[in-house]
Amino acid sequence: MNAIAFVTAFERGVLRRRRDRQHPVLRGEELLRVIGRIATLRDKDYQKRELELTKKLELAGALRRVANPAFRPQKWAKSLQYLREAHPHFAEVTDFVARRVTLSIHGRQPLKIPPLHLWGDPGLGKTHYANDLAQALGAPIRRHSFENAQTTSLLLGTERHWSTATQGMIFQEIGLGTVANPVFLLDELDKAPRRSQYDPLAALHSLLEPTTASRVRDASLDIEFDASLAIYIGTSNDPSRVPESLRTRFREFRIEPPTGADALLAARVVATAAAQQLGIGGFAAPSPAISNRLAHLTAREIYQAVQDAVARAVDAGRLHLALRDLPAEVLDPDEASGTLH
């Protein structure tokens, strides 16, 4: 097959696609260049592995699906309701994302959500919210913690001269995946090592800019691809420790603990989700009497307390929670001896 025929076959459907539902992430000419480079490799085992990879890309073609919950409006409405009930202190973020979904439909454009930076005290449920948001959007999510990160290789691949060269998570999800706009959770941005020989945050400068993100390069395969629709959610406890050059690329939201009625409702939703997550058939949802006792805790602490309590209840032969099942440290001494359920 000559070059023109290869590119035409690889990019089949690109011009006729519905732009709001499909997005080209690879170019035929770029893949052809990579295949040509691989043909010159001396290491036959390495050459075989890379050719197998390019064959997968060739079969997948240029297009990837665009995740957008607006395509299923009834499900999206329920997802929004859940987000607002389970994460009332993230209401500003949820509303911002909901408006972006609405814009995509009215503009008949692929869903584009600017990078989000959620910052606030530990334990407020930032990671939990990101996972629930990705599920609501119908997009896969990959988490990358910067706490011990030393290089950018996990994002954009390891250089080819290393024997253990691997693709970065961005290319794995977009180039080798099926969705053009997966969610990438960039956890603990403020904990990235500052004195590393290589700056683990460096790659984000190009990834978070739509113009440069449309032509990013994975070091392992030495291939250029389009990551401009990727959704990035960064988290931090202390935003002052995140470089200003990155902060200007994010839409920032300060997250505060829920209070009053919001805290009670959030505790009920989180407690129910924590119990259901264990997958114990027939186990009753925690009662308001139980969840209300947990409303002063963070989402993370509620999850831990409820799952510990469920384990105690099951061990006692029950499929419902009693107040005494909750860890003593989350209750007052008088409550710890109760039996509400």
C-alpha cells in the first residue's frame, strides 16, 4: 500500500464525522513516519514490539469517541442530582461543568472542559468527587499522584533509549484507548518534588494549553497525537506551592467543608455509597440516625467509618448497621453504647 492509500484508509471517516461525537487523535502521515522509523531499528525484538503497537493503532484508525453525558439527558440529570447531593461543597464545580456540557450541545461541538484545580484541606473528598464526576461524564479516569513523582515519563512516556521504555498514561488512554476526552486526575500537585533533576510538572505546561495539547509527543513511540480534549482535574492542599505558571492554566475552586443541612445530606449519600461499594447483598442502607452521627466527618472519614462498621455488623450476623458498629472514635462515649439502626 502506498503512502496516499495508507493515509486515506487510516483517516477514513474523519471528514464525514459528527464533530461533537468523534475526534481525530492521530494523523495518518504521522503514523506512517513512525512505522518508517521502526523499520530502521537494529534491535529486532524491540522492532517487533513497536510494529505490533503501530498495527493496533492502524486498526483503531484516527477517530476516538467523545464522551458527553448530554447524549443521555435523563441519566445526566440523575448524575447531576447525585453530584449535588453527595458533594454539596463542590456545587460551584458541578455547575461549571454542567454549563460546559450545555454549551457543547448548543454549539454542536465536542465537550471541552478547561483544566480544573480543586484545592482545600485534606479529606474533603476531592479525589472522590473527581471519580464521581468522571463517572457522570461517562469518561474513563486515570490518577497520577505527584507526591513522589520524579520525572514526566508517566505522563508522556519514557525515552526510547531506555530498555524499559513505556508509553505515557496520556497516550495509553487516548491513542490506545477509545475515548478522546478521558479524565486525568492530577493528585497532590503541591507535593511534587521541587529539587528533582527533572521537573515532574513540566509536561503539564503544554498538556494544559489546548493549542500545544493538539500536538503532544509520546517519548516512547516518538509519536505526535492530539490530546486537546483531555479533561484534567488537579488537586492540592496548599495552592501556593503550585507554580503560578501552572495555576494560570487552571480554573481554580476553593473547596470548603459542607455545613448544616448540606453536611447531613452529604453524609447520608456518602454513607450509603460506602456500604453499597462493599457489594454485600441485602445489606440495608445506613439509617439517618447513623449517617447524622457522621456528618461532622470528612468524606474520606465517613467512608472508612462506614466500611469498618459494615464489617462489624456482618461479623455479628446482621445485614444492617447499629450505632455500636461505628468506630468509637467517631462517637461520643454515651452514643457508643447505643443500638440505633
